Amino acid sequence: MAAFTQIVEQASDILWNYLLLFLLVGTGIFFTIKLHFVQLSSFADGVRHLFKGFSLHGKAADKDGMSSFQALATAIAAQVGTGNITGCATALVSGGPGALFWTWVSAFFGMATIYAEAVLAQTYRTTVDGQVTGGPAYYIRAAFKGKFGKFLAIFFSVALILALGFMGNMVQSNSIGDAFHNAFGVNRVVVGVVIAVLAAFIFLGGVKRIAAVTEKLVPIMALFYIIGCVIILVMNASAIPNAFVQIFTLAFQPQAIAGGVAGVTVQQAMRYGVARGLFSNEAGLGSTPHAHALAKVKQPQDQGALAIIGVFVDTFVILTLTALVLITSGLIPEGMTGTALTQAAFSLTFGSFGKVFIAICMLFFAFSTILGWYFFGQVNFNALFGSKYTKVYSLIVVLFILIGSSLKVDLVWALADFFNGLMAVPNLLALLATDLALWQHNRYNKDNVDLTGSPVRQGARFCFGGCPWHKQKSPSAAACSGLWPGWCSAGCCC
């Protein structure tokens, strides 16, 4: 078993460090250029849609989908997990404070990738057994026709179910069990039973209950954690300027100033920073499009703009606050890592409450991730076996949650990382392959109506905000199509 675990870990390292890091970042750079820095041009639109749709008591999700905010909350629930606490600490210890700079870089490009994912998820969503659904499995088949497309879609679904639905949720449950055992001395099995019962109750309520919980849980948990971090940073205000000096200097010269981690190179700072950013915000992995596909929006671009906000909240807010707390604590070179380092950093200001604070945040973050990952797995399980077996899937997930709370199996952890990487490959290939079709296609659907049934001009669907004239009321068709062939052949793209 140990030998097999080592083989899986080595295969996972090769997959992530020599293939996915380049493929994920490369895809982000491609869409950033292709969509003319959509993460900047659509950011304000995303903020506007966020505040316009924000509600802790939104309209209940139904067979036609959920509100755009509920979709965003479900996506963020999966994105903001224990990696924002323990993973951030590990990245800073392994890559030094400069790793945070590279995390920002990967997240910036990841915003363009997740925009494309959300738009494609909206575009190719469909209705199965009377329920609106969508995700990479559907746009993969649109990108690759025939048996090859079917194989890639099935491969993606299986990998996601294993990586997130089963093994991933086992990992999240174990994080909660460890945190509460260390902070309060609670038996891990008891913690597992409570989490499993709560999860089962929400699972049985379907997408309606998941959306209702995440729209409340995500804002509350984010606010709670942000307030805690801000309090510490106010107390450590004098160290903040030096923290930013470390971040930018050590990104390129890891040993240039005090605060650097011994033996760290630029390559390591880049590797761990980029990997942490990609792991954290999940841009390009193919997970969050399942939530964005269900959003009730007028145009796919609207949800794409909101998806950008999801990456921003996860990486540029939550993860960055964690990193600043750790850097200003001065504990990074002390030899601690993971949860222990984070607890120690928070305890410097909060005292014994530091461990309690982290335990509560771990509960919020990990449990919300369980809900998001369960839902993503359910979409793919139903795509493979039909909705009549959903309860079977739910039962298996609950069992993994229960077992994972008290049992850490290294092989399961290694397989979770490995399959998490594998599922990204067909998703990224589909994003890149569908690019040409997106630019050439100029209709919403056969009836030429938007997702609310309202007539739209041809060409509105696929410009993604990339056309420099898209905000003009009457752009020149000749000028537009002349510079961007195939994008706006009908005149106005948005």
C-alpha cells in the first residue's frame, strides 16, 4: 500500500508540476488576450450584478435553476475551503512570502479562464428529467463530437466524482475532525457523525436546499473570517509595509531580505504560489461551472462576470488576508506549517482563542466545500447514471464524510489530488477547442432568444465583452467584423 501511495504521489507531482501548471496558466493567458483582459473590463459588471442580486433569502431554486447570487455562493462555497487556511501556510513555508505574488498572478489569469467556463456552462446547459443542468461534461461533448467527445465527458465526470464527491469530501471532513479535536478535545467520530447528519439533511433537500444554505453560509463565514484577519492586521499595522516589501522582493530574490525561507529559489516561489492559487480558486479545473450553469441570467456574460468575482473573493481577499496574517506574525521561518502555523499566528493576537477561531473557520470553510463538491459530483453522477440513483450517490458521500472525519488514509489523499488534476485536462481542452466555435457562432439558440425568452440580436452571445465597440449602441458592422472576424458579423455584439 505504501509503495502504491508513493507511485500515485509521484504521478500527481508530475501531472501538477510539469503539465497542469503550464496548461492552466497558459489557458488563462490565452483567454486574457483573446477576451481583451475581460477580468478588468467585466469586473465592475460583476460587482454590480453581485450587489443587485445579493440576498440571504433569495427565491428558492427550482427546476429552472437558481438566482445568479445563489450560483455564485455555491461556487464560492467550493472555492473557499481549508486550502485558504492550511494550504496558504504550506505555500508560504515552501515558497517563502514571495509565493503570494505568484498566487496573485495565477489568480489574475484564472479570472479569464473561469469567465470562459461560466459562459460556456450557461451556453450549453440543458434540461434533463425536467431539471436544468450543465457543466463541463456538456460543453466537452459540444467541443468534441462523436465517441471521442463522449469518452472525454465520461472521463471528466468519473474523475470529478472521485476527486471531489467522494475522496475530496473525505479530506474536508478530516480537516473538521482534526480542528475540533485539537481545539476542544472532541472525539473525531462524534464530529464526523454530526457533520454527516447535517450534510445528509441538506443533500436530501436537493439543489433547493443547497442553494438556500450556501447563500446564507458563504457571506457569514467570509465576513467572520475577514473581521478576524482585519483585527490582527490592525494590531500588526506596523509590520504591513514590510510584509508587502517581502512579497514583491522575495518573489524574484527569495534570499534578498530577512523573512525569506532558507533554500527557497525563484522557481520554488513561483511553483508553490501558482499551484496554491490554482488549487484555491479552482479556475480551469471544471468544478464551479456546474453552479454557474444553473444561474438565471439574461446573458451568459452576466454570470461570467460574477464568476470573476468568485476568484477575486477567494484569492485576492480570503487567501491574501491569511497570508498577510502569517507574514506579519514573523513565524514563517520557525519551522511550523499547515494548520499549526496558522493557529500559532492567530494565537499571537487572540491568545488561546486563536485555535478556537481557526477551528470555527475550518468548520465553515470545509463544510461549505462539502456542499459545493457534493453538488458538482451529483450533476456528473446524474449525467452518467440518471437522477433516479441520486440517493445512492448521496449515501456514498455521507459514508465518506463519516469515515474521513476520524481516518486519514494517505492513499485516498494522494488519489484525490491526482484525480483533481486529471479532471482539469478534458475541461481545458474543451475550453480551448470550443474557442473557435464560440467566436463563429452568433445565435443564442435555434429560436434566437436569450435565457429568459426575450429576443436578442444575433452576435450578442459570444463576444464575451471582447469587442472594443460592444458598449456602443450602433457600432459599425464593417469596422467590428473587419477587426474581429467572426465575432460580430451581425453588427452589434452586445
